[in-house]
Amino acid sequence: PGSREWSGSAVRLDDGSVRHFFTAAGRRGETPTFEQRLFETRAPFAVVDGEPRFGAWSPPVECVVADGAHYAVARDAVAAPTGIKGFRDPGYFRDPADSREYLFFTANAGGADRFPDGVIGAATASGDGWSLLPPIVSAVGTNSELERPHVVFHAGRYYLFWSTHAHRFAAGIGAPSGLYAMVADRVEGPWRPVNGSGLVAANPASAPVQAYCWWVTDELRVASFVNYWRGGPATEPATPEARRAAFGGVPAPFFDLVIDGDRIAVA
């Protein structure tokens, strides 16, 4: 459905099939734009002779739509200097307390009269579809881009993780690119920042753009990718040519987290 497919998540269902959620960027056949829509599709899955195999995927269906009220509609044709509007990165979560299903996603506040205006959005399964909920985290006035949000249930609490870049914070906030999180006793909140500040792990000062897009598994292992490798630039390169030359684009080493209530540390 898009000219590009961006990040999302997947879950294996009780019948063995896989339900896949993803971001469609732009429209198929277009000159690429930054429009963003959320889709889902399904496919049979089995391990045959030791090899994982997918069957045919169902036609992708747009599953959650920005309403323009809680969430801005992401239809930018070109990227502004301050970044693009977001409606992407659907992260699936099933609440073990009541089996209720959620999608969490990157978004911007609808009708916000100040910038930055980033939020983490939510939708809940309703019948055969999804119903929008108000944002569960608002960073209006603080940050414009809270990417790849996902929830991990651990020791009776809910931990909401996301990634962001240093340059997405409001002027005067000297926070690093890194993995951030909040914790709550229920999915509905209230959510409070872990470690007092929300910061879980950051790129080192000597290589502030070396990795990005951190994802925490249920086992508290953290995956990410090499962004601009150590020995490369101290900031994101300014031109597409320079970015391509410096971009890593391969998996970064995993690391582990230790959680103790509202505190999270790198193991």
C-alpha cells in the first residue's frame, strides 16, 4: 500500500499464524512522500524440516487511522527542517491481566499550538478492528519524536520503552539520543519516568550517533542497529550523500537490562 514499508511489530497467534503490523510510508507508485498509515496483515507460519516458512499473506488492511483531534494526520510531502509528522511504528501488546490487546505508535498531537508536539498514541482491539485511545504519553513542549514505542510486562509492572534523537528535544534540553522508558502499575497509567529522568541507555559522548532504534524483549535483551559508526561523525551528516557514506545499517551488539521497580540499569 505504500511506496516504502517502515517499522512495526508481529505476534504469533494461538493457531500458529502470524499477525504483522507495519507502517506504510507514502503511496505505491508515487514520488515518495512522508505520509504514514498503519496496516496489518496475516500469514500461516510453520517450521518445516527445521526451516521457518510463511504462507501467503492476506491483503494489507489499514487498521488504525489518525483522527486529526488526538493525533495529527501525517501527510507531509517533504520533510520540514523540524522533522516530519508521525503516525507510525505500531507496537503490539497483549495485557496479561485481562488479555486486552493494544497497539502503541509514534504520533504528534492533533491541534497542538506549540512545538515540539510528540506523543505516544494507543489503540485497543474492538470487535474486528481497533479503537483509538487518547495518547498515553505526551511530550508536547519537550520532544517531537518518540519512536518505536513498545510495552514489556515485568514483575507485575508495565514498562513503556521508546527511542529518540537528541535533536528532537526542545531547545535548551541537553538530553542524549537513547532508549527512554516510563513505568506504570496499569496500562491505563498513570505513567512515571524510570530513573527519575526517563533515560535508560544512551550512546556514549564519544560516539553520540553510533546506534539507534532500541527494542527491549520480554527477556530484557536490547536490540538496535548501527546508525553512524564509531569513528564516524559526531552528529548526523547534513547531506544524503554523506549520510549514505557513514551509515552502518547492520544490527548492533545486544545488551541486557536489569529492572528494579522504577529503576532500570544496563547489566
